[in-house]
Amino acid sequence: MRKRLLVLALLAGVASLGVARVAGAEAIDAQKFDQVEKGHYLTVAGDCAACHTAPGSSHDFAGGRVIETPFGKIIAPNITPDRVTGIGAWTDDEFVNAMVKGTGRNGAHLFPAMPYTYYTKVTRDDALAIRAFLNTIPAVHNTVEPDQLPFPLSIRAGMIGWNTLFFTPGAFKPNPDKSAEWNRGAYLAEGLAHCGMCHTSKNFLGGDKTSARYEGYDLQGWFAPNITSDKRIGIGNWSVDELADYLKTGHTQAAAASGLMGDEVDLSTSHLRDEDLKAIATYLKDQSAPSPNQAQSLPSDQPIMKAGAQIYADECAACHKSDGKGEPGLFPALRGAAVVQQADPASLLHVVIRGAQSVSTKPAPTGAAMPAFSWVLTDDQIAAVVTYIRNAWGNAASAVVASEAGKARASLAERND
Amino acid sequence: MTRKLPRKDVVIIGLGWTGSILANELTDESLDVVAIERGPWRNTATDFPVSYMQDELRYRIQHELFLQPSQSAVTFRNNTNQTALPVRNWGAFMLGNGVGGAGVHWNAETWRFLPSDFVLKSHVTERYGANFLPADMTIQDWGVTYDDLEPHYDAFEYLCGTSGTAGNLSGKIQDGGNPFEGARSRPYPTPAMKQGYGHTLFGEAAKQLGYKAFPQPSGNLSKGYTNPLGVTLGQCTFCGFCEWFGCANYAKASPQTTILPVLMRKSNFEVRTESEVTRINLDNTGKRATGVTYVDSSGEEFEQPADLVILCGFQLWNVQLLLLSGIGTPYNPQTGEGQIGRNFTHQTMSTALGFFDKDKYNFNPFVSAGSMGVCIDEFNGDNFDHGPLGFVGGGYIGQVQTNGRPIQTTAVPPGTPAWGPKWKQALKDNYLSTINSGGACHGSFQAYRDVYLDLDPTYKDRFGRPLLRLTIDLHDNELKMSAYLTDRWSEILQKMGAKQIVKQPRKGPYDVTQYQTSHLCGGAIMGDNPGNSALNRYLQSWDVPNLFVQGASAFPQNAGYNPTGTVAALAFWSAAAIRSQYLKNPGPLVHA
């Protein structure tokens, strides 16, 4: 999720107009270590560094990461306490408003590449704690011009209309019918952790498609998979503990996080407390699935399945095994794996074409990697083996054709990440 | 112009097995550790991926994973009457390069030495008398015992997930294992590998002859395994591309598959690749190392100061770097004085090919693994009476055929033309029905006064430094032993049903072009006093106490086993001494 961000841009933060301070807010006190610690934790939970720290940079939160959106590029700004190029001169209210209302320092609207549509759920105390933490990091003088969008998308006033359509401001409201654990999970998943930012598809204007909540989304060469409780393509077959463990370690016995989710685990979820991860898992497991998806496996005697089976035996079975069960904790299982049966095969194509490095975490350090096969397999062969994997061992998903493989190959070749 | 870098607590020279072990142990002490590695970074999925690793031409013939002689070579001669010449293509041994070192391309045969191997000189003298040994044989005791090393052998086996069947659990002999092995404190972490047909047949024939056959201890894993560091290895797929190759399946124990994933996460560890250490620097007393000087791939020279220097290169380069840095006294074969370069040894390999009836036997040799094998240990070390035989030493004997690769493993019966239709037909007739166990007799190599290493007076490397000169030949003791072991192996082949046996005992002179093993040993050996060794029992230099020298260069002589298990056990043993003793009170751990 490093570059998860979607539609438009972020913090503008140019003008120096002061905004009246809201009375009654809990003040930030640099001596309040508890608050700073809490803020540190929440900053990790919000995965702020994913965008606000440039890849490979030793200057945390000094900005500079380019965020791809369907509408153009946005550069994540400097949020260190530098008074000129960072947010050191911002008042606490300005900071809180940026997070929960999507407004910048001068009142200009942020683009929702900044996930304020999720962060709006964050309580004021938590937002202030994040500010308290950010006050303690080294100020870095680094001028970032966030807005790289073409006219007329660069007109921030346009966000007023967008917000009317797609933004429901307001702090999280607990559901009294659910457990405290479920509510904690909901607060995190719908707020700071902003799971839907990747796992919910967007409409043509970049707003969350509320009718397809958590049904997956195609971004940056991957398909962030369905995380509803659908048993075939969602997380219906995962236990709460498995899901929590996956967020903690990046791995289960059958699955491994790589790509954007690997980054998410690395930078954010692996650092969260076990009880918070369990809460998120409890909440996500309780999200209903759309009407059951009755996909049928392609018959194994189809030519594409026969060809795919041969390629699988030659190239894949050494690690993923003939029965598709993989090697527990090392090579992901493909049999019954939701990630290979998604309606959109982008992630499977990505991994076959480019290879993938699974995330290394303290409890699961191995970080095994899949090699690239683009150089050895033609588009037809990739289509065949991917189709086979999607339909072998009881899996069921649409066939993939060579032109899809070719398109994925071409677009991945252009990526520099 | 040399750039001086900020001081580190520890500098490690070479990031292979021993460098990785020492780095991991010393970073656990919160020390700031840098490793400087001559070769490149190496990763499974990018350097030997499953999509092209099984390329015999690329890796076996063209040596892709090895050091290139143009980068660093050695010179060779059989004796002091000859003029040594540079070795321009590796033959008798392969020299690893890059992160993981030889741990990337080994077969992963993971043995322990016998308890008597560590006290060889005193053991043999006691049993057979002082006059039993040839006058020019310079074997000696190690200064460390099997019991000292047992916990560290155990640590390495559990790091690797070694697959095997215990033969001696805390003194109790176990069925199916090696009854001659030293007592082990617990079983192997994973069960022994499955064996091929030829290997199984060997075990049955050996039993019929009264021997106790057992599966070879293997670092190609019989099942998935997660080691104590939390790193997971996969199950071996018997592809038969192990030695000379990296494992594409994460199924062969190597630094990459056991330690590096954890080590590389540590903020107090750093590796600088493609950087060659050119000397260990000493202060003006000559008794303290101040760090190292190295050159990176752009040719820029750096000085890396450090409090503790750990030399973890391959055996030959360890000895060369000590000589180039003026540490210790170079060995003089005329006087027998000096320790650096002394007691250089290798391995005495031999075999016999077994041709079987193709209509009755199909061994499917391509279903294989580097350390798959069934062995006997009746003729190793001093497990048998050498009195009437007139030699010392021995080796394990086994059907340890590692591969059926199409370029290398193409034995045909004697008399077959070397090319053309008749050769092709003979290959076709014999490929599936031949036992071609290159390492069938894995013989020891004793130390001799006239087998040693020094700096070549003529040839220089790309930095203008003298090349290392190898002076090595086979002595009667090894030739006799090899003939004896080859006969025993041939008897077993006979019992297995071979219709034709072609014995290939080791013959002199030592041939630097014919592959033996990469088990070069000695040259900076360990011992109990500075008069007989370069290092004390903790692998600490007698001359420069803040320098430790790891690896097989410390072996006083080589036993009849593959050395890596012992190399690694010594590394853990040395690391434990540094952690528990040296860091508290830096200085000599043994007072001469």
C-alpha cells in the first residue's frame, strides 16, 4: 500500500492565514510522553510514512514520494516540524482539520489521495496525539510541490463538489450491538488503517464504490483482493487468528504478503499490538459478502487447461507442489487461495511476470521470493498457466487470455517500482 | 588516496558460512558489525531462480557462481624442485565468490568428525606406537575435543535443519544411524532423506557384507523446517543441481536460507559487497590489528578501523591475507619453523564406476540431491585396525551419487570411443544403469612437511600482490589408503550386482586440473601452543589477539568427511568464546 493513493492530491499548505482555535481541545504538551508514544503508535497504524517518507530516504516524513492516481501524480508533502517547508507553523486545529475534514492550512481542500475520507473517523484526541508525535521528529527543510495534476483537475475548489458526493465527515460512532473488540476493530479499519482505500473499488470520480465495499480494487499493477467473507475469493475461510497473524507477520501457513500489502505489513500492521490486530480481524471477518459467487471450474480437458498443467509441472510445481498446497510458511498455497481466483487476475499476472518478494518481519523473517518468468514464458503460456492455477484443484475463476497477459507485461515493463 | 571510515566494533572479512555465523552472534551482543565481501550480493530468486538454475553449462562448466581466476588466482607445483605456474581455470577445487560463499554451491553433506579425529596424533601414537607414522607426516592434535564442539555441531545442524538418522544418542547406539559417530545430545532436526534406488541397493549390499549402512546427513531437507532464528527452509525436490549450483527451492541450507534473512534485518549490521580486503592493518607494535584496508569495485581504497577483526574468507585467502599482512611467521619447509602456510591439506577422493545390466537395473540418476546417499563408516578415521595396513586415516564409503546431469555424468565402459555414434549408443545403454558415485570413497588427507602454502615469488594479482603458491603432492600413505577404500567400495558394487567395475583409486602426482572436492584445509592451524600452531583453541591468533581466523584453514589435517559441519561448529565455538570471554576482557584467551 505504499503508493496506494488514488484519486486526487493532498495537503496544500501554502498560505499563512491563521484559523481560530477551537476552544476546549486537549492541549499538546511536549512533556506528555504518553501522548507522544500513543501518537507514534497511531502514526504507524495510519501508515503515514508510506506516503510521507520518500522511498529509501533517511528523512522520515520529509515528503517526496510520488503518489500515482488515475488522474495524475501527486507528491506527498513534508510533514516534519520544519516551519517553512513542513507543518511546524500549523496550529493544532489546522492539523486536525487536515486529517478529519480534508482542508489545508488556508482552508483549501485537499485531494483525497490523503485518506481524510477515512481519517475523519479518528477522534480529536488521537489526531492530537499524532500531532504530538510529529512535533518530536527532526525538522527537515525540504520544499515539496505536491500538486502535479493537470488543469483543470488541479483546481482545489472542485473538491467541494466531490466532498458533497463522496465524503461523510464525522468521528467514529460505536455500534452498541457489537463487542468492544469489534468496535475497536471498526474504528481502526475504517479510520487510520483505511483498508478500503485499496480494497474497495472506486467510481469514475475516484470515490469509494459503496455498493462494492471490500470487494477488491485494481491499483498500481496489483489487484488488492476481495476481503469480504466470501469463501472462494474473500477471507471467508480465514479464521480471525489467521488474519490477525497475517497482519502481524505478513504470512500464514498458506499465504504471503508481497507487493503493496507487503509494504503495508512492513511499515504498519506488523508494528501494531496483537489485540488491535485481532480487533481489526474480528471486524473484517464480520463484513458480509455479496451474493454467493457461483463460478465454475473450467474443465480440465480444455486445451488451455492441459497446456497450463504442463507449464505448471515444469515451472511451478517444484515450489508450489503438484497438488497446489505449497510449502507451509514458505511458498504460498495456490489450491483454494482466494488471491488467485479474483475476478481480476492482475496480482497473479504480476507475480508470474515480474516475480515478487514476500515481506520479511521479525516473527517471520524468511521473506522468500518468487522469480520472474516474463523472460521464459510467452503471453500464451502465461495465460495458460494462470488459467490453470485459477481452475485447478477445485479453484474456479475466469480464463485469462494471451492479450491480457500481454497487456499486463507491457504495463508492468513501464513501472519503475 | 585512502579514505578512512568511521570505526566499527567488528570488521568481518568475507560473508560466507563463518562470516554469517560470527556476524549474527556478535550483533546479538549489540556490537556494530560490518562485513566486507569480495563478491556480489546473491539472492535465491534473482541469482539462481528456479526458472533457469538447472543450467549445467552456465554454472558447472562456465563457473558462474565462482571466483574468476582473472580476479584472483593461485600458483601450483607438486614439489619444491618445480617452478609453480598460475592456475588459469579451477580444476581440483572450486572457489566460491559472493555473499554466502561456498555455502551457496556446496552439496550440503553435513558431517561431524569422529572424536578420535581431534586427537589424531596422540590417538594413533598410543594405539600403534610412535614409529608407525612416516617421518615427514606432521599431523597433530587440534587443541579442541569433540565434546567441546558437540553443542556447536548441534547448533549448526539445528540452524540448517539437517536431515539424518542419529547413530549415537548420548552414548546409546541407535539402529539405522552411524554407530561410529560421537555421542550427539539430540536427534537430527529432520528425518533422513528418501533415497534413490542405487543408494538403497548400496545399503542392502553393505548390510549383507556385515556393515552398518546409514543415510548421509543432509542439508538438502527431507521436509520443510523453521530454524531457531525463525527462518523457513523448503523440502528438497531431488532436482540434482546442488554442488556448483545455488538451490532455487530454498531447500539447501546456506547462509541465504538460514541466517541472512535475520542478519540483514539488524540495524547494527552492514555488508559491503564487491569490496576486496587487501590487508589487515597492524599498529606499530605488530601485535594489534587496527582494522582492514579494502578496495571497492570502482578501485577506490578505504581503511575500515575496527576493534576486532574476524577473518572469514575461504581457506586459501585466509592464509594469503595473513602472509600479505605480515601476521605470524611464514612457514619454512626446510627448517619446519613458522606457522603460516604449514599443514596444508586437501581430500583424497576415489571411486569405482559400476556398470549394471540395463535390462535389470534402472537407477534414474537424474532423481538426485547433493547429499542424498547411503554410507558406511567402518573404514573411516580409526574405526578399523590400521596395524597390518601400514597407513593412517580413512574415509566414509557410500553411494552418494549427487546427480545425473547430462554433460558431467556420462560414464561409459572402458574401450568406448570418446565421441561419435558408438559413444552415443554406449551412453544410451549405460546412462540409467550405471552407479557413478564421484565421492564414493571420501578419504582423509594427512599433513606433511613438504605440503604447504607460501607467497609466489613471481606472479602477482591485479593489485600487484604476490599470488598464493600451493606446493602439494600425494604421499604413499594417502595412495595406500585410497587403494584400500576403493577395493572395499568395489566389493560392495559387486554385491549390488555390477557386471563391470572400473576402479579409480587416487593416483599421484596431485593433479590440479582434476576435480577432487573444494575441501582445502590448513595453513593457519589451531593448536595448544604458538610453537605448533597459528591459532589457539578458540581460533584466536597467537600473534595478534584481536584477530580471529575462522574456517578450514584452522584444521591441523583433514579427516575423512566433508568439512563444513566442523567449520561451522568451530565458528560457533569461537563465537561463544568471544561472547563469553573475550568481550569481557579483550586479550589472549590462552596464555602461551
